[in-house]
Amino acid sequence: MPDTQTFRVHVRGDASHGHAIDAVSFEDAAVAFVERWSPAADADDEVSVIVREAATGVEHCFRIDLDNGEAASCR
């Protein structure tokens, strides 16, 4: 089983409401954030989140489709 890491996740454009998530990957942290805190969706029923690895500061952006739960990199 992969090691969990701590990530800081927030809705894109609103870093003031981020949360720490322990997960095995950036994508898993993004999905866990959306499932737990249910941020407001856009017109396409998607949420964009920024995921930052706490140990390294590396960031990735994901768009989560609330209809099917799929995560993809932001455009």
C-alpha cells in the first residue's frame, strides 16, 4: 500500500478556505476534498481545486466532475 502524504487543498481562486488532507496522491486528495467539503460547482457541474503537497510545495490543479467523480488536470 502506498504511503499517505499530507496535502493542502483549496478551491481555485479561494486559498483562504483550504484544508489539510492525508492521501496517497494529488488526485486522491482533490477528490477527498470535494467529497468532504462539497464546494459550489460551476455551470458545468465541476469544481476546480488546487492541491499542494505539504512536504515539497509542489502544486497541481484538478477539475472534478461532480456527475461522475472523475478528476482531470485544469486547462
